[in-house]
Amino acid sequence: MQFWIIQGLNSLSLGGLLFLLSSGFSLIFGLMRLANLTHGAFFMLGTYFGAIALRDYSGLNLWVTAIGAGIIVAALGGLFERLVLTRLKTNPLGQVLVTLGMAFIISDACLVLWGGDSIPVPTPHNLQAPTRLFGFVFPTYRLVLVAIAIATAIGLYILIDRTRLGAMIRAGVDDRQMARAVGIPVSRLFTIVFCLGAGIAGAAGVLGGPILSAYPGLDADMLPLALIVVILGGIGSLFGAFIGSFIIGFIYTFGTVLFPELAYIILFLPMIFVIAFRPQGLFGRLGT
Amino acid sequence: MKWIALALFAAVALLLPFVAGDFYVNLASQIFIAAIFALSLNLLVGFGGMTSLGHASYLGVAAYLSALMTTRYGFGHGAAALISILGTVAMAAFFGLIALRATGLGFLMITLALSQVLWGLAYRMSGITNGDNGIAGLTRPAPFGISLESPAAFYWFSLLAAIIAFVMMTIFVSSAFGSSLKGVRDQPRRMAALGFNPWMIRWITFVYAGFWGGIAGLLYVYYNKYIHPTSLSTTSSAEALLGVIAGGSGTLAGPAVGATLVLLLKNYASAYVERWNMLLGLVFLFIVLVMPTGIVPGLQKLASRLWRRPS
């Protein structure tokens, strides 16, 4: 029983982390019809920023670092979008290829700058003590991570569903031409959404740091998880990304514990299942 | 003009092992392997309009199967090659069923996810694949008793394979089936209305491309006598895709030229810098931004622009 509850919590925290990673991917895909393959690299960049900042400056705490890394990665993402992606508006395949090229550049740059050894990210002091709940002992940080993911989900929901900016983004998702025609600055929206998505990924990288730590190849480990989450949940659907993240969180955690060698195969079974019966994903509205 | 180029190529290809050193002969063998691989990917990207970012799966799986069959399970090379190719084709048939549920970006993401899963498996299932250590100590086959250990012998072997692959793939795309494939790429609805089955046409092409990817994988493992999970990585898929796009996708010889350039760049650059991935990324940005239609058409466009400017 202890085993199932602890692993269940690990699944929830991984699911929360995956949501932070894939929500940005899903937002960007929904509005821009762009499979942003740099997303894993943005996440890794965040983790490295966090690991280095917390190692070298003892006064910082994890939350400030996460916000700072989010802002830096968002700015880098914005630059990339403005300088490169906008030039390729009419060439969707080209856009995907440059995001892939950018992912290679970032991951290799991290290797040059910070070397091949993994760098741990410390858990905040006040969260190191475990929490006791119903007679079980939980690592507090993982509980907080789940709470952050849920808060982010609510925040994004409010942003998309309840604000003027969100209304413009939804209009852009549903009919880009028409949105332009009624005066919505769609190309500025692209930049905002790309920054937002990149920023969430960067902050998520720091928050995931205490669990994953920063190491070369982190991007290549995270990107397929994000892809599987959004393919499963439905590309462009925030709710789909939320549900998909927790499904994959559970499958990956229990798969790794119960069948360590086969975890990767178990991971893509639900994806095959969903694609076979509902190619647009569980909650997808867009045709892929 | 075309015939002169062909004769020139034939003359160089035939004379090379007699005039060049082992380094260049080996380099040429690698080029033939990369060219077969790029040509097979081009069937999907150029002629089928299906941009796959997981083509390394077929190269890697065929190579791993051959390595495992010969070292771990004690098969001879003939049987091992047959099993590897059959296994790779079966996998392509299965992957095609999944990936072709989607088109465009969805297809790209699914192929990428599938290949990343295989890459992860090669790393994690270290009980079978040796994980990060790779499988070393492999041998080359000796078809009809002819040893392929010397660079020149392997050169002739891979040249023969490349010629067969080129001819077979040319026949494939110039056949009636090839025309229907191009039709499905450009006008899937119209083709469906005409009574063709776009899905089946794409799937057959997908499996055929997987088959040639597998052949490239066999040659790859014979050449290197070693296999490592990186051959299944996104980098490996991306190199081939870069070759296809750089050379000009949808042309017959373009991808072979592109693959040659990527391989030369990789060999030349790695002698000076360690940062191949970064260079690959930069070349990607450059090609897509400056020469999106490929190097040959891109150079022509650039030249005509330079000519026009002074006037």
C-alpha cells in the first residue's frame, strides 16, 4: 500500500512537471501551427540556469530563480521568434526545421558552457522535511510541484478563457485570416504566445531541477515526453495537455518501477491506442 | 550534358580505389551509405510529401538486429541480414500504420516520438543492447567467399549497393505508382476522388523507404563493425533530412549530393572542432533561411541575383 501511494504521488509530480512542459508546446502549436522542437532545449536551458545560479549565488532561492530563468528563456524565445521564425511565415516545414536546428545549437552550447557532468539543483531548505499525511510520509517538494502545476493550469485557463488577450488568442487559433481581418494583431500574438510558452518551459526546467538535475541530453529526454503528451491529449488543447500529462506521468512512473527495461515501450502504448481510435487526440479539436 | 556528368562520375567511381589512399576510399564508402539512406528518406519527404524526423529508426534497427544476430545469437551473416531486413520492414509496416493516421506536422511529431522511443530503448535495455557501450567486435560478411575486410573490397560492395538502390528507387518513382504517389502528395482529395487509395499509396511508400533505410543500416554496421545508440538519435535522422533538403528534395540525384556534402562537412569539421551538433544546427538555419529549395537551385538563384545587381 505504501508503495502504491508513494509511487502515485511520484506520478502526480511528474505529471505536474510534464504539464508545465507541454502546456507551452500546446499553446504554441495551437496558435502558430508550429511544432516547436526547441521546447525540450528551452526546458534544459532553464534547468541549467537554475543549477548554475543556485550553485554560484547562495542568496538566491528556487522560486526567484525559476521566475528569472523563465524571463530569460522567454526573452531568448522572443528573439528567436522575431528574428528567425517570422521570416518563414509561408514555410511551415522550414519553421520546424529551424526549431530543430536551434535545439541542436542550444543543447551543444550547454555542453560547451557547463560540461558533461550532471549538476544537481538543491531542494529548497524549508521543503526538505517530509510531510506526514494520513500516516504516510511524502516528500514535500513533490507535493508543492503538483500544486504549482495546478495553479499554472488555472492561471492559463483564466488567461485564455477570461481575458481580452485570451479571446484574441482563441480567435487566432480558430481562424487566423478572420482574426487578422477584424484587426487582431496576429503576428504580435505569435510573439507573445511564443515567449509565454518558452518562459513556462524555462521556469519548469528550474522547478524540475531538484527531481531531474541538469545533465546533457535532458532536452532529448523531455521532448519526446512533451510530444507524447500533446499527441495523446490533443494538439492545441490545454485541457488535453493537462489530462495527458497526468496519464503519462502515471504510466511512466509505474512503468519504470515495475518494468524498468520496458518503460519506454509502455510509454507509447497509450499513444498508439489513442492515435488508432482518435487521431486528433483525446480532447483535440484541430485536425493534425 | 547529363551523359558527360554520368560518364565523369563513372570514371571517378571506377578509378578511385586505384589512385586514392585508404582514407578517401573509406570516405567514399561512407558517402555511398549516406546516399542510399538519404535517397530512401527522399521517397517520403520529396515524393510523398511526408516529412519524417524518425528515419534513423530503420537504419539503427537493421544495424542493431544484424549486430545482435551475429554476436549474441550466433547466426551467419546471410541469415542475419535476412532477419534484420525482414524485421526492419515489419517495423516500418507497423510504424506506418501509426504515423500515417496523421499528415503534415502530426506525422512529423509521431515519427519523431517513435524514433526517440527506440533511441531510449537502445540506451536503457543495456542487458541486450549493451547500452551506452554499444556493440563492438562485429565482422563484415564475405559474400560468395569474397572478404570485404579491405577498404577497396568494401568500396566495390557499397558502390554496387548504391547503384542498385539508385536504380530501384528511380524505377519506383518513375513508375505509374510513383506518379500516383506524386499525385497524392499534391492533390490527395482529387486522387481519392479518382479512385486511388491515398493511404495505401503512402503506406506502401513508407514501407519501401523503410526497406532501403534498413539496407543502409546493414551497410552502416558492416562498415563501422560497431553500433551505438547515437545511430538511432534525432541527430542521425536530422543529418539525413538535412542532406535531402540541402540537395533538393523531390529530385532524383539531389539527396545523394546533399548527403555527400553533409558527410564531407562532418568529416572535415570534426578534424578541427568537436562541435558537430552546433554546426549541424547552424547549417540547418542557414539552408532553411537562405536556400530553402536546396543548394543547386539556391546557388542559381543567388548567382542570378548577383548578376542582376550591377545593372
